[in-house]
Amino acid sequence: MVQITFIDAAGNRREVEAETGVSLMQVALDNGVEGIVAECGGACSCATCHCYVEEVWLDKVTAPSDIEKDMLEFVVAPQDNSRLSCQIVVDDSLEGLVVNVPSAQY
């Protein structure tokens, strides 16, 4: 299990345990993290699982694919550290990962 911290738009921190091999989006859904909507269920076709990966972690997550980059053009308030949580697969190297959840997905 890997510890992941989600921080909501109000600054509230929520630490959860995540199994390796599952997407960050699924971890959020399984743990009731508010703000990760995931309408498409992880198919990288809706961008409602948008999150901000804290900059110190950007080198440890896989780089976004071209499809993810295209979808990120549709998110509310994109930033350089914007990612779709459905495209990040949890592995042991992400122990302690911190992500911020935006105030809105639409």
C-alpha cells in the first residue's frame, strides 16, 4: 500500500492508502475524495478527474500522453502541473504523493 494525500480547494488534507497498479482516479473514488467526478470511468475522454500534482512529484509520475494533453485543454483552470488522475497508475515510487483537487471540474 502507498500513502497518497489529496488536498481539496479549501486546503483540507485527506491521506489515503492506495493499492499499487490502480489509477489515482480509482483511489480517489474508492476513498470518497470530493471533487474527482470521473464521468467517463477512466477512459481519458471527459477530463473530470483533473488534479494538480505537486511539483516535487512531477518527475515521479509518468509523462502525459498526447491524448491526455489534448484532454487537459478542456479543464477548468489548467496549470503546468495539471494531470488527469485516470492516467496516473500508482506504484511504490509514489509513496507520499500529494495532489490537489481543483474547486470545479466543469
